[in-house]
Amino acid sequence: EAALAALENLPDTAADEELLSNLVLSDPVPELRLNALELLAETDRALAFLQQALSDPDPRVSKAASTLLRNLKP
């Protein structure tokens, strides 16, 4: 839970976006991938991360990616 709280308190910087992207792509904990994905969905590079997360092995993460993709502002 400490890791989840830390994710939510990251400042909005390119370095933090890079950290989040690494979590989305490789963290073994699905909850961390899911939270990182939700935070990345608010960035300019959201589309690429969401598309990659569609193939996440955890159905919660892939479903969230699908939902977030549908809700992206054009």
C-alpha cells in the first residue's frame, strides 16, 4: 500500500512519467500497474501506454486500459 500511495503523490514531471511507464510495462504487482496506468492516462503520451496495457496478463489492467482508451479526450 505504501507503493500505491507513493504513486499518487508523484509530482508531474517527465522523470515521473518514465517511472510510471516502467511500472505499467513491467511491475509484477497488478495493482501497481493499474494505478500507474490510471495516472498515465492523464498525460500527453497516454495513448501508447494504454494500447500496450491492452495486452496485460491481468484482466483488471487490460479492462481498465480499454475503458481509459474509450474515455480519452480527442
